Amino acid sequence: MRAPTARAGQTQRHRAHVRQPHQTRKLKRPLSGLLKCGCCGAGMAIKDTRKGRQRIQCTQMKETGACAHRRVYDLDAIERTVFDGLKANLTTPDLIALAEGRKDSFERGGRIVL
Ligand SMILES: [Zn+2]
């Protein structure tokens, strides 16, 4: 019998961290998990809510100060820009069906795995 190798151990650890569909979190916003900082590539997260509108900022800057990108963005404005751009560029039935599937899933309170 062969002893498990370090590589086999890594594979098992890797599998343990892969989310199964039932483990995915419900999305709070359509672009949750998709927005990245343009400077460092870290995720963007909710900073606060001002005048009823959520604002996001770089998580690396917020948590460690390692990123210099201090700008805060209005999440509603970002979503509007993204979806207006998608509508303008959805030119084939396949692309429209793909976008509608994501939107439908979100509206059902769905869990989206990309
Ligand atoms: Zn950053």
C-alpha cells in the first residue's frame, strides 16, 4: 500500500474547500462577488449606506491599508452602468438567454454559481 503523498493531501484539502451548490450563499446584489478593485484586484465590499444607497470600497484598503485606492463608489450607479452596458451589447439570442438566466435566478432569490 502506498503512503499518501503530499500532493494527495493537497487535493483532499482543495476538495474540502470547494463549495457545493447547497453551500453557496444567497446573493444580496446582482454583482455580489464580481466587482474587483482596479488597483490591487481585491474584492469590493459594502462600506456603508448613505442616503439609503449602499457604497462600496476595496476590501484590501479597508482591512489592511495595503491598497491605496481609497475611493468609495455608489453601488446603484455601478449596477445601472453595468446593466445598461449589457443591454446595449446583448446582440444575439444566446447572450440574451444567458443574461436573463442570471437575472431570473437572482429575482428568485437564487444561488448563482459561475
Ligand atoms: Zn485595492
